[in-house]
Amino acid sequence: MYAKEVDEPQTTLTIYVQNMDNTLMNDPITDPVQATPDWITGIFRKRGYLNYGRVIRARRRSRTTLTSVVSHLTLDCSDAYASPPMRLFLKISRPEATLGGGKGEVEFYTKIANAMDDPPTPRCFDAAYSFETGQYHVLLEDLTHTHFRAGPSLLASERICGPIIDCLARFHAFWWEHPRLGRDIGEVLTRKSLGDYVSEIERILPGFLRKTGDRLRVDVRTLLQQALLSLPDLWKCLGEGKGHHAYTR
């Protein structure tokens, strides 16, 4: 099943997720210490990953980023024959840094990726977002032992970039002119939302260029700046929002 409408006033994004046995999500946790063995056991049982035994230990390795606290969890179970995922990745928003991006991230895993038969994403075991506070959490499988980050270099090889582009292409192919776009998934692009998007890019691009420094080639830097200048004309290219063009953010 997919998203359930939430009655006003909205406080917590409560959603049905496939294979959750019609169980509603809980409120978001706000601290990694709340990811207790009992909490994880309950999630696994809801999702059908742990039919017997229980999680008895969750070793945690956490670090703080600009907007969130991320934790790698390594689990031990009471039954040697139980086979739930033993490594998890938990992301929790920092209370002082709720910038509004959490709602989109929770909806991505619980609605967008969940609607695909075989999404090129980590499995999501739990996610919740609070409309009242802007706080959220997502609990994913930890891919550290099978995947890697390209590192600080912005000159990634074709071997690295190819699979990334393939994943994006799969998303675009699945959702291209999908009937749910602009209805229960995403928002139809309007003149105002496009203007807000351009303003946000104008705000963050200078800082990105300063941070990357010489690691970003001059021609790529120029291309980004030119693309920013052309964004206001995108609305005209889309026929002033008319016709069959339905773009979402």
C-alpha cells in the first residue's frame, strides 16, 4: 500500500509501507540512543525480517554532519538461526538544523522508491517525519561493506559515474509521465516553485564553488554558472506550464 492521507492538523507523517502489515509508522526518534535493541526488534518483526528471536545488542558508531547525526549499527541476535539484516544505517535530523529536507527524504523512501518493483536504493526499514518540528529519521540497510563513496575528487572515472547514471536513468524511465506525478507524489512545477528553486540555487552555488576550489575544472564551473543563468527561461521552454509538460520537484 502507499501513502495514507493525514488528517489536519498535520503533526507526523504517518505512512503505510509495503510489507509492513498495515502498521503505521511511529514518531521520529531524535537521538541515536533511542535505537535500542527492542526498538529495532519491533521494526524487524513488523517488516517480517525477524519471526523468532530478538535483537539483543546494537553497537553504534555515530558522527555528526551539518544537518544530521548518522550512525552505523551492528546487531547481535539472541538466536543464531535468525537472519535479519545485521548492519543498519540510521540518519536522524539535528534538532537545531531542521531545514525542511527531511519530509522529502522520508517520502522518497516510503512512497517513490516503495512504488518501484526493484528500486536502485538501499532497503528502508523505517522512516518518520514530524510536520510540527521538522525532525525525521530514516533507517536503512548499511551498504558500507559493498559500496563506497567516490571520495572528494570531482573527476570521478566513467567506471564510477556509469552506475550512478544508470540508477538515475532507471528512476527517470519509471516515473516519466507517470500518472501519480503531481497528485500524490511530487508537485507540478509552477512559475512560483521554479522561481523559488532558482533562488535556492543562486544562494548555495557560490558556496559550493568556493568549497570545491581548484578541484572543479574551469569549464565545468563556467557550465554551472551558465546553467544557472538559463534556469529562468525554463518556464518558457515548458510552454508557460501548459500542454502535456508536467514536471515535478
